[in-house]
Amino acid sequence: MGVLSNKIERKELIPGDHIYTWRSAYLYSHHGIFAGDDMVIHFTRAAGQETGTGTFLDRIMFSSSPSPTGRNLCERCGDQSRLHGVIMSCLDCFLSGGNLYLFCYAVTPVFFFTKARGGTCTLAHSDSPDAVLYRARFLHDNNGFGMYNIFKNNCEDFAIYCKTGLLVETTFSVGRSGQISSLTAALSAIASSPLRFLTTTPVGLVAVSGTMYCVGRYVSDIGIRRDAKEINVETLVAQMHTGEVPETTGAAGVNPN
């Protein structure tokens, strides 16, 4: 694993690791928390409903939930294709034939910018493996991360929350994944940057767009955002179930006992 790739071998995994695998020809990635014993806790939606938008995207982004292959069901997991919310799957079902990658925490700004695509690393620091696993298991036991939506509340948001206890609270979403931040930054760089009018050469346009893309990704990272708050996992679950906006707390999901 390094700057060029976050790929990792199974034997290198440690319980509490944030892992991911690419889906749909690298169109997007699916994230989860490695729980040990070859099991992964992750946040998903039933097959064919992954985006939660009810649009054509649900038909092309079809692999975030474990789905049976033909008649050969996993002996450990069975058919999980209709499950939604926070679930636990074996590593093979989670990967669904894809490669295994490790999401990196507490990276330097230089390393962050070398990873041109979002959803692979963050400037934020991870909490201890015990705290990470406590959050993940608590959310699994209580199905407590709300309704899945690829744009507002997705698997990467879930894994980052388990690792850090941080959520971004806005009027339109809870959470802000690196993948979506990258998409937003790219669109802003192409369509919204006033600097694009300062140059007419192809090289200049690429340079301006690239700079705006990097800046957009950086300022959106949960490790530096001022609207990223620590939320206690018990409070989060209780308020998710009542439909309230979570309140902030200083002890982000660490078992008080």
C-alpha cells in the first residue's frame, strides 16, 4: 500500500480498519469496517435501490449490497440482497469479487493531494480500534445510521463516523463522504469557477480546473471542516430513530463503561 494504491492483503487487516472495494468498473466504491473473523460491518440499501433516489441511478449502481451469485449462496451470509441499513457480511460477500483497499487516516496534505480521487483517505485522525468497533457494533445492533442515500448518507459516511465519531450536519444532509465531495469539487471546477474566465488556453483551463478541484476536495475534507462535530453513538441512534438532528457531544461514541 502506498501513494499509488491503497490495496491491501487480507492477512494485513486489523479489526477496526476502514476498508473499501470498487464497484461498477471503478464508478464508485463501497466502504465498511473490518470486524475481525473475516466479517465486515457496513451500511447499505437493498439491491436495486442503492442511491435511494428512485432514479435510473438505482439501475446502474447495483452492487453496494451483497447479492447472491446464481444459486450459490454464501454459507455464512445467505441471501443479503434484500437487507438494508447497517448489516454484517463476510469479507467475500462484501468484496463481491473486487479487490480489497484500506482507507487512510491522518494523512499529510501532500499525500491527500496525490490521491486525485476522493473516498480513499482523509486528514482526520482515527480513534482507537476499540472505539471504532464499539460504534460499528452499536450501530449494527440498533440499525442506527438512518436511511441510506448515496448523496447524503452513504457507506463512506458510516465508516468515517465509526472511525472518528465525526458527522457533518447541514440543513440538507448528515455526513459528507469523500466520493461526493470529489464529485462536487469536479463539477464546481468545471462549471462554477470564476477563474476559468482568466485563461483561454487548454493548458490554462486544465490548470485552473485542477487547482479548483484540489481546493474543493481539501476544504470539504471532514478532517478540517468546522461543521464536523463529534456525536455520541448512543445519542445518534436515539435521535435517528426519532427523526431529530443529532446533538453534539464531547465523547464521540466511546463506551462510557
